[in-house]
Amino acid sequence: MTTSIIDVSRQFFEEILLPILRRDFPMETAQTAFGVFGYGSEVMGMDDEYSSDHHWGIRVNAVMPDALYQASGHRIAQAVIPHLPESYRGYDVRAGFLGGSGLSITGLESYLKATIGIDHTPASYVDWLGAPEEDIIHIVNGEVWLDESGRFSAIRAAFQAYYPEPVRLRRIAHWCRYFSGMGSYALKRAILRNNEYYATITFSRSVRWAVQLCFMLEKQYYPYDKWTYAFFRRLPRLYAPMAPLVDEAVRLSTSWERKLELLNHMADVIDHFLVEDGVIQPHPKFAEHPSSGYRLLEHAYAEILHQLPADLRAIVPVWEQVHWESNHSQYVAGLDMATWDGLLNLRPAV
């Protein structure tokens, strides 16, 4: 696509929607942040010819304080509909998932809890480590066009500054532990036992952890899996040395023994940058063990843990979209089956 739906949506907001909101709901508009943010490939600038088969169309996301949303949110969304055109610049305003208005309003605190598990800017290491990294993306991505109260923009700015360093180090340690102890070590054992089922599972997870570690070393949030590689390409330091290893490793034609060797090379690259960045101290070259493999990054895991405050060591980072899945389950349970099947593009076979 040559024109992003974000650009078209901003024009729609400024030309059509905002004048209506300022005229009919001036107080509510002053307390609401408007833009395109949250979920969807288009919000990340990754919309393409495949994006338009579901949840597609003009979109304006809005967040206002929960109390205001409960009092006025639904009323505002419905009140603007009679004043809107059927289409705008070739896009059907009634399409998509925004109730036929192009406008999706939700409560700010509820949106934050559904995304990162808390309803405020992180105030502690526990808050930071409880927010799935994949979903922090949904706080900082996209664009905010109007936020007169500044509430949402302040939260975005806090996250855009990236993790406090002790939190980043705790996350790096955790990923080092998993890549090495539940990744390359586990693949070594699976190969020795000729267990291709386990080899497939542990290899895939290992490559994922390796790429995610690259983002942490670059101090950039990684997105959810579908777009991780696209953003991986943009990393200024680690993409160049890691990409050839990742690309060869994921080929179906690459043997299990070679895949393990490539994971070991990935560990060497990550270890090199951990030393170069001063996260860990220089150390001698270690040898691969014949049955345990090359558990190099667990050396870094332990060294980092030793540096951390005692109360941070035992906190396990949340690293899947658990808060979003809870919200999504409630959303799906509120739809009838025909609507849900339609969103899935499930139609009776001819």
C-alpha cells in the first residue's frame, strides 16, 4: 500500500470528526486523547495488501478517563454517526470494527490494564516487569494527534524512555537463562535422544529468545512475533552479525546439528555485545560440553543476577500477552457466533 490508513484516518479526524466533537462534546474532547494507536498491523506501519481482509477501515482511537467513559463514551460514539459521510477518500467509514463511526473510544485506565496489567505509569520495578514487552508496543506505537489533558501522552513518554536499567538487566538475565538452559542445552539433549518433537519446540523458542535479546541490547522494545523480524531488520548494531545466523538456522533444509551450531554462534554474538556494553566482564573462551552443549549465556545470567538488587532477583518478568488475552476473551465472549465467524472469514464451503 502506498498510503497508510493512519494518514487517511488523521485527515478524517481533523476534517470531519474533530469539528463535530468540539461542537457537541467540548468538555469530553478536552479530556480525551485521539490518534491511531493500540492493536493492528497498520498501527505499526506494517499494513499491506493482506491487512484489509478484517478489522479494516478508517480508525480513530480515543482514550478518556474511565469515569468519563462510563458516563459518556457510548453516547459520544453513537451521536457522531448521523453526521458522518458513508465514505471518505475512497474508504468506507462504516467498515472496520469501530461500530460504524470510525471512532473507537475506551477508558484510559481500562485500556492500560487490558494491555500492560496496570492503570498507571509504572511506579516500581514490579510494575515494569509485570508489563509484557509485546504489549508496551501498543502503548508507544502509532500516533497521538490531540491530547489536551496530556494524560495519555505522559504515559507514552514514560514508556518511550525505555526500561530503567535494573529492569532491562533483569530481563536480559531471564532471556539468557531461557535461551541457554531451555534452548541450546535442550536442543542438544533432544538431538542426542533423537527427539524431533522436542527439538522442533525448543529450537523455535531459542531463535525467538535470541532475536528478542538483540532488541534488549539495543534498548528497543520488540513487537509481537508476527512483526519481530521486520523490526529486527532495523536494529543498528545486532542485525548485521545475527541475521545470517538466524536466516540459515530457520531454513527447513538446515540439519539439526547445524541448527545447534548456529545457536551457539548466536550465543557468541550476544555474549560479545554483553561484554562490549559492560553488562558482564570479559571472560575466557568456554568449550562446548559433549552432552550439555554450550551453556554460555547462563554464565551471563548468573553474573547479571549478582549485580542486581536483592529484591529484584526473584521477580520473573512477564513475557507473554496475558493481560491482552484476558481482555480478548471477554471481547469474544460478547460476540454472537455469526459475527465472530465473519471476523475470522469463516464461511460455509461451497
